[in-house]
Amino acid sequence: EVQLVETGGGLIQPGGSLRLSCAASGFTVSSNYMSWVRQAPGKGLEWVSVIYSGGSTYYADSVKGRFTISRDNSKNTLYLQMNSLRAEDTAVYYCARGQWLAEYWGQGTLVTVSS
Amino acid sequence: SYVLTQPPSVSVAPGKTARITCGGNNIGSKSVHWYQQKPGQAPVLVIYYDSDRPSGIPERFSGSNSGNTATLTISRVEAGDEADYYCQVWDSSSDWVFGGGTKLTVL
């Protein structure tokens, strides 16, 4: 059974850093396209970043240069390193598996950027 | 970047048919996927590649895509179908693109 479990969210001050983790089970992260999608409170879904099975990475313009997606094959885990956080980064962050679509989603982790 | 436009809300009586549209420039040339999201929960895929249903999704859910509009159709609507629905496509300039979402209210 495919499972994705996100951790690492919390309250962080503007300008701070946070690393989100997404532990996968039931499949191999490195063999799949893995993405982060976020949802601000009361708002819609926004794609954030993707890492291809080959290792290429891409980012939404809103986070480019501040966020870094990566994976640890030995831990079968996906990460999102978030630096220089802003109030507008406040959202539930979901990890998802899939290339052209999100086949599976985690339950999400809430990141709140506030002083 | 590619833009998907959905109506903010759709209302339907139980037992009737709900149609949720997703507009985009020549969207018929792309594959459209639909997600259902209930309050406090993660999205769930309900239609993929325009009209395919994942296992476990009722046959009441169907999809179509042509021209500049894709449509999610929910037949014989039930109270449990009340949720937010999002369309999504893949675009070379911005990877996954989501519509703004449609809140389905069952009257």
C-alpha cells in the first residue's frame, strides 16, 4: 500500500528556515516523480516543486531560489528545505507522487510563518 | 503560464446532476485530471486523463474534455459528494497547473 507521511511543519518567524520531510512506503521514491504542493488557508492548490526520477528539479517562480527539493534514497524520503520564509508561504504542504498527475497524496503538514 | 478557470461554486439538489467546468486555452489538447477535497483532508484523485476513474471511485463520476472546456460530471449527487473540486493539467512552463477550485454544495 502506498503511503506518504509529511512531518516538519510548525510556526516559524519570517526570514527563518524549515525542512519538511515526506516518508514514503509501498514504493521507491527515487523511481518516481515526486512533488510538493501547498494550500494557503482557505485557498486553492499551488504546485511548489518537483524532483524527477532522474534527479532533475524544478520550482514555482514564487519559491525559486528559496526552496530546495531533495531526496534520500536510503531513507526513501523526500525533503523540502525552505529558507527565507515569508508570511505568504503559510500553508499546508502536501507531498505527492506522480508525473503528469498526483496519483497519491500525503496528509499534509502545516507551516505558519508569523512573528 | 497556462491558466485554468473554474466557477467558484456550483449548487445541486440531491439526486440531480452536477457539472463542474474547467476552462483553458485549447485545453482539449491536454490531459485533464480532477481531485476532490473535503474539509481538513488531502485531495483525492477522482478522474484522470480526462475521463478515467481510479478504482474505488463511483461510476457516478465522469469527465470529458474538448475545445476550451473540460467538465467533471457527477450524476445522482449525494450529500457525501459535497466538497471542493480541482482540475489540473501538466504544462511545460509550470509543471502541474491547478484550477482555482469549485465548491460543490448539495442543497
